Amino acid sequence: MSEGTVLIESRFQGPPTSGNGGYVCGRLAAFLDGAVAVRLREPPPLEVPLSVQRTDDGAALTYEGRTIAAARPVVLPLEPPASPTAEQAAQASRSYRGFESHWFPSCFVCGPEREPGDGLRIFPGAAAGSDMVACRWTPHATLGDSAGRVRPEFLWAALDCPGGFAFEAPAEGVILLGELAVALDGDVAVGEPCVVVGWETERDGRKHHTGTAIYDASGACRGVGRAIWLEAARPPT
């Protein structure tokens, strides 16, 4: 049964020709309740209507008969670490490796080529004295709903890319998001100074498992993410 359609605007790209994984996962997750895991099966195309179909275990995003992503409800018992201070997160961001070299510099979330108010400009760098990466993030007004709360798909996006910088970059090729599971807890206001962190939890050859978390201005955790990242030989075309 069709539940509707989703269109991924070019603004929300990850690689230049496909949608940012976290944002796309968040758009599909909106059709389910609670914590959700979304597996990406193909690069999400931009500027075309994608169909949302109910499935036996959740929902699927399809295009021309192909499944682009599949979502299912999950339990996410991920314990986030203590939040760095705002000052520690700001210091960590200065070492963001994407400033020197970036596979997708126009990525909506972590691309340094994106201007304030256009991209999220989340730049996670190594946090001193820990195995985490961290950065500060102040959500722009364009990310909010009518009540001034950051829309859930943008929190999903913010919980995506930091995980991809929580481990050493491969010597060749790129890393791509394979699956993202997120549990949100409470609201984040536009203009609210936040801290976002990422850490690696497990590595299996070319597959990396990571955790991410976002904290509001009070230090309360407002969302956690668990991701699977895959080393790939080349970016998608």
C-alpha cells in the first residue's frame, strides 16, 4: 500500500548526485513511530518523486520499482557518553579533517563548501582525551517547524556524518553510510547551541560500526544514532 511520496531536493545532497544518507533515512523514518533503523540499498536520487510503501516489517522507499531504502522499528539500547563542554567541542572541531580533504565537500551535513543557513556545517574533529569526535552546532532557522523546533529529519542528518569521521579514513576509496538507526528524545530549538559527538564501536574489515549523539544547550542528550559505514572503491555515479 502506498503511503505517499518523498522528494529529495538537491540542497540535501551527500555525494553530488544523491541524497545525504541521514536526511533520507529521517524522511523515511517519519512514516514509523519510535526508534527506527533505515538501511540504504541504493544511492537516493535527487529531485524525483520517491514512493513510500508499507512493508511487513516497516516501510520502503522505492523508485521505478527498485527499493532505495528500507525502514523498520528497533530497540536502540545505545548509552551515550558524557557530553564534552561547548569549549571542548569547539576546540575539537578545529581539527576536522574535512577542512583539508573531503570526499563530498558539498555534503549538506558536513561539507565545508556549504554556506551558513544552507548546509548544517557540522565539522567533527578529534576530542582531546577521548576516542570521540565532537563539534558545536547551532541549528539555523531554516531547519525549524512552525514552533521553532528543529525538524526530525534534520536531527537524523546531524546524527549521520559525525560517525563517518570517528575512525581513520581508508587509504583508498570512500566511506558510505549503509544503515542508520536513530532514537530521538525531546526537542532541539533553532538557534540553540548544541554539541554533536561520534565514536566507533566496532570494526569488521571494511565495515565500521559507530555511535553518535546530540546534546542540547543544557547538556541533555536529545538523540542517539547507531550506524554501519562501508568502505567503497569509488563514489556512486
